[in-house]
Amino acid sequence: MRKTSNSVLSQYRGALMGISIILIIVFHFTDDCHYYSYHFSGWISFFWRYISSSSVDAFLFFSGLGLYYSMKKRSDIRSFYIRRLKRILIPYCIVAVPSYILLDVCVDKTGWGEAIKDFTFITFFSDGDRLYWYIGLMLLCYLIYPYIFQIVDSARDAIDGEIRLLSIVSAITVLALVIALYEKDMFGNVNIALLRLPVFIAGCFYGRSSYEKRESYWKWMIFLALSGYLLTMLPSGSPIFARYVTGIFNISCCAGIAWIFSHLSMRPVIRILEWFGAHSLELYLVHVTIRKFMKRTAFHTCRLRYELVLVCSSIVIAWILQILVRYITDYLLKEKRRGI
């Protein structure tokens, strides 16, 4: 068995992000089955209980890993912010603006003020509106990333890097505990994002490990075995512990899949997964939007026929959305060059 370095995490990052977005869609289906108590048994119950939404953690991990490569290639912070904000804000505006107008202004009659608060994530903190919570988290991650990169890149060696990672994760965990203790309502609203910051930061640190081709796959096997064991012992009422364990398990599984990809000839499968990875942001936006409207109009996506409509329409519209985003991005670039 030949040795495999962490560089395979970057090599197959697109395919692994494709797996993650597919599993996120599957989780939404199992979550709907749980909500409506519809065929909530067998693999559906197992997936909802033990896999849950941990694919979001894997998605954040590989986002952080990819950002390290991006910053090493082009370290200008201003350019970094412009590229990343355009990448996330253009599709978000295209999807979220009409969605919130329809939901808040036309359907719920709560007015333009509520639509603006939803769009700017104010109601995420105040009311727990989670429709596009992931976009808000990614904006925060992009905002802090240049500073995280400096911490990662200035580490003297792997041990120093791991100490820094543990220090940051510990600080975030303490913050989460304080909020959970003194502001329970706030914690209930934001824990879905706050408890995922550590996995994004871990991805940033492992970005350097991948970039430098360090061999530490034995750690992933330990993480997989330990987290898999702990999954069977998850205590009720412990969201912090549960989030960390399921996240580590999912990421460890992704590392194992990357190892398999590096040893077996699976190019056709990898290319399909890479397509989903390349369209993951658009798929997320379109999927959660259509799901929201289908549930509001009693097309319950716990039923397989409606779920198939949701998935197929999400794929097609996400593909169209990415083409539109690319067109707008190219147009803005041309206008910028004309201005120069």
C-alpha cells in the first residue's frame, strides 16, 4: 500500500464537495420525513440521527482548505475580498431578493422592512431565520480568512499549527458555552453557524498540510474510528458535542473517500461529482428556495414524487443560474476594464 499525503484532499476537493452537496440534499429529505413523521424509519432515520447535516461541516472544511491554496497563489487581500464577495453575493442577490419579496411582501404581508432584515441576516440573530444562513456564515468566513491565513502560515511546524488550531477551537467553544448559558434564545438561533466555525478554521490549517504534502493519513483513521464510536454515544441535549463529533466523522469519511479515489480508477464518477461540486453554491441556493416554497404550498417534499421534482428542478435551475452569474461577472469585468 503506497503512502498517501494530504494533498489528495485538494486533488479531489471538487468531487468531495460534490458528495457533500448531494448529502445535504439527502439530509433535507430525511429532515422533512422527520418533520412530517412520514416513513421515518430504516435508512432515513439512521441518516437523520447519525449523519444529519454534517456534510455542511465537510463543505466548510474543504472551503477553508481551498482558500489556503487561493491565498498562496494570490495573496493580495483586496483582490481576495473582491473575488470572493462577487462569487457569493451575485448568486445570493439573484435568488434571495425575489424570494424574500415574495415571502415577506406578497405572502406574509410583513412588509419591505422585514424583507430587508431577512436579506441582511438580522432576523437570523433575532428570530432564527435560517433560509440562507449558510451564506451569512460564508461571508463571515471570507471576512476573517486573511487573518486566519496569517496565523496558519506563520506556524513554525505542524505541532505549532495544531496547537494554534486547538487554541482557536477552544476559544470558539468557550464563546458558544457562554452564549448557551446566558443567552439561550440567541444560542438557539445562531448555533447552526457558530458551532461550524471550528471546522472551517480546521480546513484552513489542513490547507497548509495539503499544500505541503504532509503525510498524516493515520490521523484521519484515528478520527474516523473515534468519532464513529462516539456517534453511538451522543448524549441528548448536547448540540456542541454532537456537532463536533458528526463533523469530524463526515470529514474523516471524505478523507477516506479521497484515499480510495487516489488508488482506484474512478474518473467517470469523479467527473460527475466534480460537476456537483462546481455548482454547489448555486445548488444550495436554488434547492433551499424551491424547498421552502414547495413546503409553503403543501407540496411536501417528504413524498418521493415531490422530492424528485425538487431535486431535478434544482439541478436544472442551478445550472442556468451559474451561467447567468458567469455572464454578470464577465460583464462587470468588462465595465471595470473600460473604466480603467
